[in-house]
Amino acid sequence: MTDIVHHIPDHLLLSYASGSLPQPFALVVAAHVSMCDECRARLEAHESVGGMVLEDSDQIIVSDDAKSRLMARLDDAMETQPIYDRSGIFPAPVMQALNGLPPKWKSLGMGARQSILDESAEGSVRLLYIPPGQAVPDHGHNGLELTMVLQGAFSDETGRYGAGDVEVADADLEHTPMAEEGEPCICLAATDASLRFNAWVPRMLQPFFRI
């Protein structure tokens, strides 16, 4: 997509290329890269540099039977995973996380919905559905949050985010994202810590919504 304005920062692309980025954030990066030519080119550059570093690394001594054990494992049965293509507004990595099925939306109240795709000690990643013109309650962050717009747009104190854009939020940001009028705003959001809501009602409901 050529209209993307907000991209993945280099340090997160580098972590993704090295395989060290936690899975919730890796899904957002994979979804963005599938839609963004600029970030895909930057990712390929990081991967090329990583390959050259490995080639120049010192040789590692392994045991004498390492090769034979590796060759023996090639005969092991491999579990194949289905590969999904983009479907509607959902990029292929999101369809993979959905196992090719539509999202299972659960109400957050006031017309807002969510569908949790994955949740672990590393964090969580979910789809969010915000009706047109509706705001997400004012909140801060106890960690990192990546939010990628899949449909519609939202605006907050840092600017406007349309389809394909990614907002990077950390503990320094407090904001009140508001969906634009028109079509509903659907986002892919990953966090590694709970949000810090300022109003008491969202704080009271937070354990039930796991956000």
C-alpha cells in the first residue's frame, strides 16, 4: 500500500528479523510488512545483514555425531500447517492466527468489540472493532503497545492513523483514540502489559476484558 504514513521502527524490524520479537508484536509486524513495501524492503535489508554476520562468524565445533543425528531427523514426519491468503481486510498473517475463520467477536460495550487471537506470558494480541465516531477511554500504558489499522481510521494526540498505519505506544503516551466517522475502525493490537485507564468504570471492567 502506498498511503501508509506510520511505519514499524527499525529496532522492532531488527528484533523481528532476528526472531527475538515476542509473538504478539511479531504478528503485528508480519501483518504490516505484508501490506507495506517500504517496511518489507527494510526488513529484507536487516535479514541480509544478519546473513552476512552469520557467514563471517567464527566456526562452531560440534560433536562428531551431530551430522548423523541431523540427517536421521530428516526422516521424521513433519506436521504441515495450512497457509492462508488475505481475506477482505485481514492480511494473511492475521488469517493464519484466525485459522482461516471469521473473528469471534465479544462485546466491550457501547458497540465496541474484541477478538483475542493469542494470550500468553509474552503478552496478548487482539482484533478491536470500534464504531464510527466512538472514542476508546482515555488511557496510558504499562508497557509497549502496537496498534495497526485494518479498516477505517482513528485519531489521537499523536496524529491520524489509516489502513496499514501502525501506532507505537509506550509508558510515555496517554491518549484517547477516536474512530473517524464513516466505516467502523478495525485494528490489530498487541500489548505486553495491561493498559492504564484513567476512569474508574474502565478500570473496574478491565479484568473481564483482559486488556
